[in-house]
Amino acid sequence: MSDKKCTSCENKLEHTKTDDTSSINDNIDQNIVQDNNTDNNFSLEASVEICANCGKEDAKNICNKCKSVKYCNAACKKRHRSKHKKACDRRVAELHDIELFKQPSQLIDDCPICFLRLPFLGTGRRYQSCCGKVICCGCIFAMDKVYNRGKKKVDLCPFCRTPTPRSDDDIVRRLHKRMEVDDEKAVTLIGNHYSHGMHGLSRDYAKALELWHQAAELGSAEAYFSIGNAYYNGRGVEMDKKKAFHYWVIAAMKGCSYARCRLGIFDDNAGNMERAIKHYMIALECGYNDSLNKIKQLYSNGKVTKNEYTQALRTYQKYLSEVRSSQRDEAAVYSETYKYIE
Ligand SMILES: [Zn+2]
Ligand SMILES: [Zn+2]
Ligand SMILES: [Zn+2]
Ligand SMILES: [Zn+2]
């Protein structure tokens, strides 16, 4: 095994930190318009199918950007383009924001053994490369207790009872096996291992990026985040901060709290407080306490109201009440690696 502490294999999915986020404020998607004054004609035009250019009825040719106005034909669409452009961009930005700030549905997972909500990614949970399950530290600790009380130590997966991997080779071989069944977490993890040069794999950023793309296609929000980081740091690919931002947006929309918090920081630095708080709150609902710290900081700087701060505290309390269990507490006391509340 490598000396470096692995935070992923049979452990948690790791969080690849990047720094210097403040220098890329200007990468905030310029298309996101703050103005909420919508063009009232939109809905009317779209619903009665009147051509936005000539006013004739039965218009079927829809604006493929905003999908909110219709035309008789391509010629009318072309003629109306310059007039419509501003409103169209505004509508596109609004639609983008509706999607962006929607709470992703698959954010909350339960432990398949104790059925309690899993602690936040990166704390108190472990991916099992045998069965692909993510198990809470409490259940892993409970399994240890049953099998290792005064006996020879046997480490078994609490879910499928497979012995835990004994060597780097074992770890990598199992992850590859999980890859064969399109396990997005396994693919992401191998990518992480290549990126860090762990478990006998030599560091290879290009290979890591390739694997993250593969995992992203399988639906991994964390993989999208890592791709963003790769672009941000120019690892395995030419540095491109716009692309980094693009991938972080996708990651956030898919439920990655690290990416979500990062978007919050962008808006925070750009002075878009309302948007920043929205991002921080979404990340906080997943239990990401860095978000709470951000809101706390804003509160002490007078940029967040007492009400908003109270709301944030309540949200975090709700998360804590859902993840707390005596078994997990016992595990956390037993070992730092089982800690689940930061
Ligand atoms: Zn027309
Ligand atoms: Zn349009
Ligand atoms: Zn559990
Ligand atoms: Zn298992």
C-alpha cells in the first residue's frame, strides 16, 4: 500500500481542491442576466401561435434559442432577429437559471444497511469496490466489532461479506471489474487514483481526464467537477477557465456540492449576493459545511441578513439530525477515519 493516505478506495470519494478561485470572477457566464423584467409578450405570443414578426396566426416555426416565440417561417424569423435578440438572450438566461437553481433530485442517499441518510460526500461513508455500495462508517464499524472481537481480524464488506482488498493490485483489479458493469463511482475513483498516482498507478493526468469523461457520461456529478478542475489547473489538458466553469455548472446541476459551492464563490466575489446565497444554500442542504462557513462570513460582513443566516443554521441542523446515529457516533469516537461531522 502507498504511504500516502488514500481518501477514496474503500474510503470516500475525494475532493480535488483547486485554489485561487477569485481570479476567475470574470468567467461567470456573461449570458446570465440579472434583470428580471421579462418581456410580457413572450407567453402571449407563444400561446396563441401568432408570428412575432408579422402578426399572422398559426405560426409554427419556433425560436430554437429561447423556444418562447413563434414565426410563420424562416424568413419572418430572420427579419425579426435583431428586434428579438435582447429579449431572447434574457429569456435564455432565465431558463438557464431555472435549471441552475433547481435542487437536484438525487442528492440524498441512504446507507443500504442502516437506512439512515448517508453523511456528506467526503465524510463518514465508504465506497465498497466489491459490490459498489456506499456504506456509512457506523455500519462498517459495527461489522468490525462483530468479526474482530478478540479474534483474528477479518475485514468484510458489511453489505456483501467480501473480504476487503489486501493490496494495491487488489484495489485496482476490483475497481476495473466494477468498471465493466459501468459503475460510475468506480470509474471516477480510478480516474482519481491516476490523478494522484496512487495504488501502484503512476500519475497520469491525461488518463485521469479520460476516465472522468467516461464516468461523466455514466452520470457522475463528481467526475464533471474533476473535469472542471482539470481545465482550471491545466492538468491533462490545456488550461481553459471558461471550460472549467462550464463543467462546474454541469456538476452543480447534477448534485455536486463542491461545484455548487464554487459557483457560490464566483457570485459572491462578483457581488451577486442573492445568487451566491442560493448556491450556498443548495450545497448546505447536502450537508456541505463549507457553505455554512461562507454564509457565516457573509453574515459577519453584513452581506447576509439575520433571517438568512438563521435559515442556513436550520438547514444544517436538519442535515445533522438526519445523519446522526449512536452507531456512527461510536465509530467516530473509535477512529478519526470514521468521523462524519466536521
Ligand atoms: Zn410571419
Ligand atoms: Zn428567442
Ligand atoms: Zn449505515
Ligand atoms: Zn461489498
